[in-house]
Amino acid sequence: VAAGAGRVLGAEGVPLRSLVEAACDASDGALREALTWSLGELRWRMAEEALPSGCDFGSGEAFSSLARWHGHMRAGRSALLRRAPHARPFLQGGATGEAFLWMGGLRRPLDPELALATRWALGRWTGAKGRPFEVLHVPGDRKAAQRAADMLVVSGVLEVV
């Protein structure tokens, strides 16, 4: 990875934990930037390279649900989604006014159509009722339902079954 000033950072056969510790302890911002870029690139490539018909990754593999989602979307197929068991999102407001989705301490504003689709997808007692569903079953605007599903899968709130 190019680190500026003619330097190139490389690591071969080094455990990821060592790279993370080195970057966190580094006084040079280039190391932290290189690690951030590398992890982002890894996530992107794993999702991009998922095969539409061969997305059967083990449950322990990072980003496997996101990779399966991108594989289904590239192939133009519908995916069965469900609320991730570890996810604890909170939808604030949205009945008629401003809505916000809280995910892991982050607050994301939602337009009314996106809020409606998100509320349905995340519903435990209403909407999807915690059961697997396809985007085409989400009531309301189809484009808003697709945007909501994209946002929720990318953020780890929904997973592909």
C-alpha cells in the first residue's frame, strides 16, 4: 500500500491482530490510513466477488451475508431476508414526521418512505414479525423497500437466509 513520501507498506505472513496493534500504536497517520483502506478494500472485494449461484459461505466468515446479498442482486434474483439475531436497531419517530434509525450508536435520518419500509422489515410483532421475507413483500414503494433492504443488509441489521 502506498504510504506517501515514496514509501510502500507491505506485510506478508503477519497476523491481522499484529497489524491492528501496530496501527493503533503508530504515531504515523499513514499506518492507520493504510489499515483502514485495507479493511475497507477487503470488505468490498469479498462482496463484489460473491458468485450468484455459489454464495454458500460458512456462518463464521465475515461479510458472508453481504456477499450473498450482492450475489443475488447481480443475478437479478430475490433474496430471503431476516433480522439479524445480534442486531439491536431502534427506529425513532416516523409515523408522520421525522424518523431516525439508531444502529450501534449511529443515528441515520430516514425519509418517510424509507422509514415505512424499515419499520416493516424490522417489526417483531408487526410487519415481518421477525420472520424471513423477500423485498417484494414489503408494503409501499418498491424502490424505497429496495433502498431500505440495501441499507439494512450493508449495516448488518438484516441478513440473507
